[in-house]
Amino acid sequence: MGTFVNGLYIEEVAIARNGQTGSRETEGTRYVVRGPGADDAKTAANAVRQLMKNLFGVDEIDLTLFDITGEQATTDNASVVTMTRNFRLLDRASFSTTGGTLHRSQSITSISRTPAPGQTAVDYQGAIGVTQDSVEGVDITAPAFGWTKRTTVEELTVNELNTIIGLTGKVNGAAWRIWNKGEVLFLGAEGEETDLNHVDLVYHFAVKPNETNIPAGPITIPAKEGWHHLWIQHREEFIGDRVLTIPAVAYVEQVYPYGDFSLLDLGS
């Protein structure tokens, strides 16, 4: 049974096979449009667009969801219109917890000190790799979470592109999605045009958790945001006939600017 739209009678005649491509599922429907002027394929296609607006309660058809094309039928005052509705699946995301590398000059705690016979084990207050001139430290695997978000948009405006450029290399300046302020670093995005002239966007993020009460020998650092940089100044202290290099001051530095990640329109 059909319906009238804009003075034209629209009747569904066939349903095409469903399919899936990338992040979309499709459902195809074919209509015959009859009435005065319906032999103009564009007029017929516009009538089907209006029908979709009526059915789905929207003012404007989202072109990423509907592809509507018409062709003139062999009979007078009629056209055949094919409407493909794209059901956008959830935007794809991927992640990695393989971690990053961190150079650490202080241990969390010294487990043991075992001297050779006749020697004394010096307490370096957790400093690692102490030499006569420096504290060498060690590279360790640190907690790091890499997160990639994929989404498709109908178009990417210059302002939106500038927003992506401007936020690259910045850290979230407020709580964002499931993370606290200072934990997420935006590494940038990649874009590619699709066959439908839409834009596939891939956003890359790295996440480091905020920390509190970080031990560094005799020092306890009260708080450090994930992407702040912690470094420790050591001092030389005479103990007996030895000069020891021990932690003196811990510094927490901001090295990445803050940004408003809500401007990326990826949820809050």
C-alpha cells in the first residue's frame, strides 16, 4: 500500500539485499513514484526524500544515512526511485596497553644492599646507578594506554580541521570521557575521503594516569598529573669519608599545554 507525498503516489515495490561495508550496514528499498511530473527523476527522488523526512521526523535528511537516486520509468508520469538507508554502526575504537618507556633515577624502594666482604653498603636513598659524577638511572616500561577512535562525518570544515590541528600535542584541561584532567594527550588525527565523499577520521590518544604520594628516596611527591614531567635534583653529602649523591629536591613540570577536548565532538 502506498502513500501520497507532494501530490505524488509512492509505492514500495522491492527490498534489496542488506549489506555491510566498514562501519555501516545498508538496507535498500525501491519505490515507484506516479503522478503529474513524476517522470522527472529528480522530482520523484525529492518526493521520496520528503517521505523519509516524514517517516523519521527530521527536518533535513542526513546524507550519511540515506542515498536516494531516481530514474525515469518506461511508463508516463512515473519514475523508479532507489533508496539505500545506511545504518551507521558504533564508531570503531582500538587500544593498546603495551606501555611506554620512562627513565627513572629513583627506585620505588631499595629491596636490598649486599656488600662484598670487608666493604660497606652505602644507602643512596633510592638513587639508581650512582657513579662518582652522576646518577645514571634506568629505563623502565611505564604505564601507558594508547587509544584510537574512528568516526565518519559527512564533511570536515576548515574550522573543524583547525580545531584538530590546534589540539594536537595538548593534554585535556578538564575531565574528559572517563579520564581525569591531565591524563590524556592528543597525538593528532588522520583523515581519508570515502567512496561516498564522506570523511573517515582516526583520532589518536595516549593516556597516563595521574599519581599521588610518589616516593623518591627521602622525598614524597604529593601529586603529579599523568603528562607532567617529574625530575629530581640530587646533592652530594659527606658521610664519613664518602661523598654520597642523594635526592634533594623533586620538581614537577608542565610540558604540554592544556586543551578543550570537548571541541573534538567525540563525547564527554
